[in-house]
Amino acid sequence: MQEQDIKRGHSKNVEGEKIGALVNEVFGNCKKDDGKFLATFGALDPLMVWMKDKNTLCVDTKMKTGVDEATAIETRKRYNDFLFRATGFTAQQRSKRIQQKAKDDTI
């Protein structure tokens, strides 16, 4: 499970049921179960998303092995698009934030 920071002021775009609508828009076939939104797409089986608080998005995924390259590429593209739209941070910005948190935790 990964915790992703949400950009300041961006949480209003994903609060409540809006995060479920975004999951459905990007991946399709979104289902809600116990406050968590579930979807499957390509190599993601399943993707589970929920809001920990207004500044933190939790994402839990399991990846299928043995998918073809085109499916893997499309899955990664949609996953990164989803995280950008949900958090307001690009993949590079998310990576830097995760690295900084890891560095801060070891000090």
C-alpha cells in the first residue's frame, strides 16, 4: 500500500465520491466496498483507492504477471494519469516527495 500526498488545495477535486468518479473515468468498472474504490484494468488486478485524510490518498495494487507489452504500457500510462489527476503531482514530483520522506525518516 502506498500513501500519496495530495497537493495543497487539490483535495477538493477528489474528496468524497469524487475519487470514485475519477477511478471510474480512468479505469472503468469502479465498485465501492467499505469506503474503498475498487477497479481492474490491464495489469492492475485489483486497484484499491481510498482517502486516508484530506491530504493523503492511499493506493493498493496488485499486478498481473505475464501481460503483453502493450497492456503493460497502457496500464502504466493510465495509472500515472490517475495519480496526477488525484494528487496534483507529476510522477517526478511524487518520486521526489517519496524520496524526501524516506530520507527524513532515516534521520
